[in-house]
Amino acid sequence: MLSIGELSKQTGASVRSLRHYEQSGLLAASRFANGYRYFDPAAVQFVQRIRVLLNNGFTLEEIRPVASMLDPHPRSMREVCADVIALSGSKL
């Protein structure tokens, strides 16, 4: 498990951004008795993918419907492709 600080260091995303992703429902964290957030190691790749989309002009609202595509364990590719095609088409 990674602390929010460790996740920030590994992804280049600020702690504030990571909290925002969590509050937006994009990123899941576990909380332990000490109240700290902890993230699965797979969150590194997930956050990096979010940042790529943000850097390419997408908003968190636009990313949310296809967030499952960013997960290391995505749902069926047919569903993902339909979502991505719809998102890309609307962005263009």
C-alpha cells in the first residue's frame, strides 16, 4: 500500500490533485485507524493515465465515464471501446 505522499512522488501529481481525484470519485483510497489514506500500488498507473488525459485537454468530468478504461483490470473491451469512441467524438 502507498501513502498519498508516496503516490504523489511516483506519479508527479500533487497531493492536492490526488485528494481531488478521490473526492471526484476517480481514485479509491483505503483509510486505516490512523486516518491516513492508502492506495493500492496499481493506483500509480491509474493516476499516470488520468494525468495524460488531463494534459491532452480532457476534464475530470469527461474522464469519469471512461475511468474504468484506466483501471489495470478493465471491464470488457467492447464496453471500453464504445465509451472511448463516444468521448473522443464529443471532444473533437
